[in-house]
Amino acid sequence: MENTFEKRSISYESAIKMINAAHEKAKEIGVTITVAIVDESGVQKAFGRMDNAPLISVKASLKKALTAIGFGISSGQEWFNFIKEDPIMREGVHDFDDFILLGGGSPIFIEGKLVGAIGISGGHYKQDEECVKTALNIL
Amino acid sequence: MENTFEKRSISYESAIKMINAAHEKAKEIGVTITVAIVDESGVQKAFGRMDNAPLISVKASLKKALTAIGFGISSGQEWFNFIKEDPIMREGVHDFDDFILLGGGSPIFIEGKLVGAIGISGGHYKQDEECVKTALNIL
Amino acid sequence: MENTFEKRSISYESAIKMINAAHEKAKEIGVTITVAIVDESGVQKAFGRMDNAPLISVKASLKKALTAIGFGISSGQEWFNFIKEDPIMREGVHDFDDFILLGGGSPIFIEGKLVGAIGISGGHYKQDEECVKTALNIL
Amino acid sequence: MENTFEKRSISYESAIKMINAAHEKAKEIGVTITVAIVDESGVQKAFGRMDNAPLISVKASLKKALTAIGFGISSGQEWFNFIKEDPIMREGVHDFDDFILLGGGSPIFIEGKLVGAIGISGGHYKQDEECVKTALNIL
């Protein structure tokens, strides 16, 4: 019998680097964003709201990260592809807790393991997704 | 290093004048309404429920104000224009916290700054919007 | 009529420097902590959980920051001094929302203005307070 | 059989006059307060936060009003007298929803009927109580 199993969890050092990279990208494309990072257990790890990022981004960034960690798929297109042909899922998905169907949340995989998730909000969701991509690329 | 940045916040004096103006308009067009005003950070600033305003208006007025402050656009037509062509946003927008897609919530801009938001509920949303317009005009 | 009034809000740049300074201090004294920073309106601004910081620190750090921003006094000794002689306050204070009577939360004043608050949790509250002091000193 | 019974409910006109009177008193004694008024059913009727009133006052004012309407007695000394000799009540009272044991909340009686309640927060609770008294006196 195995008494325990291993988890891999995003380090704070990596999390803050991802936030910095996302903020830089946001400045470059002219938006102000909030970035939330949760660990593999959905516990908040790091969070950074740029000055003047829209108020909606404070809760939405965390919700996107929680959506992505929930099933290990991104909060926008991936979740949408998963549900779009099934009328029950299409409606029922919104009943999940801590769920938002909107681009800008992504799981963080390192060496094939789901170690956390990132959620970004502040611009159009396509801009948020660009910032997510930049953040993931630094890993 | 800049340690702080400036925000401008709606004054109580202006907020209560907006409520009074909205109530007057409501009497003129024959509806009873509730008016909620939040500051630039979404914190409740002033609130006034006319006698016999429908019960739904108590929470809906605040929710409309919070929707408007979240992204700085009105809770009805402006939000709808933002999402109407995109099937994911069309569904996902309802997953935001403190969000209602319904006319009667508007950001309050003074000298180009987002200083708060107003939400009105009680009549048909087109009547609510008329009262919002009247309230914004006194500034 | 004054339509608006000014607020000053802690910048993200300062907030993240405070978190870094607190983390450094924590390493020096041998604890792992979480640091939460809220703005002048109690909205989360920045957050950083060191790897292996105790789980209790995730919510406690935010609660300490919210306690400090609520009335502009620290969550430990200052609040205790305010209530200790009054039997009603002594009990009733725990009924406040977002309140914790425990050292490690402090208002952030810059040029005499309350611009935000910091909350730290992870060690004994006296260690948390040391880290708070270090963070405040970088401003 | 009586199918219905009568309620008497605080009018908006009276509620806003109470808020104005409380704000005036607050200015006189040098504090900034928030005033919340609920009707006989605990539904928010009117609300006014003075510029720069402490953040804690936003939720605490409403909680004091709800405490006062809950049983028709004030949130401070009256509730305390009711519970102080009974060890079970002394502890259990804090488990009520929407309850705070702290001066500054008072029922509003008109012609012997409980028609609403007022809650004030922002100063020391003794200052809040002064403002409550002033507000009640205008009726």
C-alpha cells in the first residue's frame, strides 16, 4: 500500500515571474490587468493588480484561474469545445462553483504535471489570453 | 518609485442629489424606484428606495451599479454590444460576480475619470434608464 | 458643490516591493509567510504566499489586511487597546465582518493618507509583525 | 378570519431626514459616519456614507440596523443587558446572522409600532450612539 502520493506545485518564484511577464505584455498592448495564480489545489499563490486595472478584473482573474485548475483545461475555447454540442452541459456548466466561461484562464503544466493555474482579466478576453500566453512562455 | 496614485471618488453630496433627481423623474413618469450609488471602488455610497418600490429593485439596483463600475460601461446596451457577436462571451458574461445584463446601470464619469456608478431598478428598464439619464444630467 | 474628492491608493510597484521585503525578512528569521496587500478601499492589490507557508496564512493574511484598512489601525495591539476596557466592545468586535484581532495587520500611511493595508501570517504573530515592520520601512 | 394584518413602515422621506440629521451631528462632533436605515422587514431603505467615513462603517452600519430590527432592541446596551447574566446567551448571541453586539443600532418606533431601524458606524460607538439619538429626535 502506498500511503501517500506526490504533488508538484508551482513555486512562488515562478508565479511572480509569470505575473511580471503578463504585466509587461499588458503595458505593451495598452491594457491594465489583474493576474491571479493558484496552486495545484486551487489555493491562491500570487496576485497582482496593475494600477487602474478595471474593478471587474479583481474577482474575474481569480475565477478564471479556478476554472482552469478545476479540470485542467483553459477557461475559454477549451471549455467551450468540451460543452458546445451537448445541450445539457451547455447550460449546466454555469452551475459549477468558481466557474467562468471566458478566455483568460489557463492551467499551468510543468513536465506534464498540472502544478497550478493562471487567470488574467482587464482587457478584452483576447488581450487577456495574449498576456496568459506570454506568462506561460517564461516557464 | 511612485508610492501612490490618485483616484477621484463621487462625493456624498453629488450622490444624494442624483438620487433626488432620479426619484423626481420616477414620480413624473409614474414608477417607484430604488437608486443605488457606488464609489469608484464599488463600495456602496448612497441608496434610496422610494415607498412601495418593487422588492426586486433593492438588490437589482445595487447589482446594476456594480456591473457598471466593473468595466466602466453601462449594464444594458453597452455591455450587450460588447458581447453580442461572440458566442462564448454571450454565455460567459453571466458568470461574472455582481453582474446583470439589463439597462439601468451606468458609470459616472466626471472630468474624464470614473468616479462611481449608479444603478436604478423599479420600472421597465427603459424607464429606469430615463431616470439614470436625469440623474447624470444634474452633475 | 464638490462633485468628487481625492483618494490616494498604494501603487502596485510599492506593494510588490513590500511583499519582497517581508519575504526576505521571513527567510532571515526562519518562517514561511503569506503577505496580502489591499488598497485604500479594501480591494486586493497584491498577494504572495511563500512555498510551504501554512495554509491558515492564506486567509488570515487577507483578513488582517482588511481589519487594518477598516478603521486605519493595526489588527493587534492598537485594536486591543481600543476595546480592552469596555466589556461590550470586547465581545462585539468579533462580530465585525472581515475582522481578526491578531497582530500582523497594519494600515499603510503615505504622506498622512491611508493608502492601503498589509496583512502577514505564517509565523507567531510577533514574527508576522516583524515582517510587517520591515515591509513598511521600505516606503 | 382575518386574511391580512397591517404593517407600518418608515417612509423614505423620514429615512433621508434621519440620515441628514445624523450627518449634521457627526460633523458637529468631528467624525465621519455611515448611516443605514432598514424597514420593518429588514430590507434596506436608505443609506448614506459621508466622504472619508472609515471602510468598516459600510458593513457595520447595516449590521447594526439589522441587529436592532431583529428583536426591536438596540444593538448595544439593550442587547447586552438582555444577555449578560446568562452564560449560554452570552456566547450564543454571536451566532445570530446579521448580528453585532455594539452600540449604534436602534429600532425606530412610531406611534408604538416598530417601523424600521437605524445603524450608524464611523466613530467610537458612543459617538455613533449620539448620532443615532439626534436622528431619532427629528421624528
